[in-house]
Amino acid sequence: MNGGKTRLERGKTHLVLREVRETVRGGDFMKFTMRFEDAGPVTFTVQAQVPVYDESPSPTG
């Protein structure tokens, strides 16, 4: 999407951070930097989502 915007929404487009070096718990704030080809580095501060577990019955019992 050249020059457009992407909205990050629950259950839709999202980011997954892998190999995080510190423990992050729901509610914690963390800062990270993304490097974009045209815009250069952009630093974000985000709050970690509190995990929500699906408690519905499993299809296998």
C-alpha cells in the first residue's frame, strides 16, 4: 500500500514480535523501532495486550 495507512485491529491485521529479549506481560509498555525503506526509523511505544483465552469446548472433547 504505497503512501496509504494500515489500521491494526483486534482479530484483523496485527504485528507479532518474535525473539523478544525481555518478559512482557499484559498491560506492560514496550518501545520498539521499525525501519521503513522510505520513511526511515519510527519508534513506537505500545501497551501489551492482556491475553484472552478461548474457554469454549474443544471439538475433540
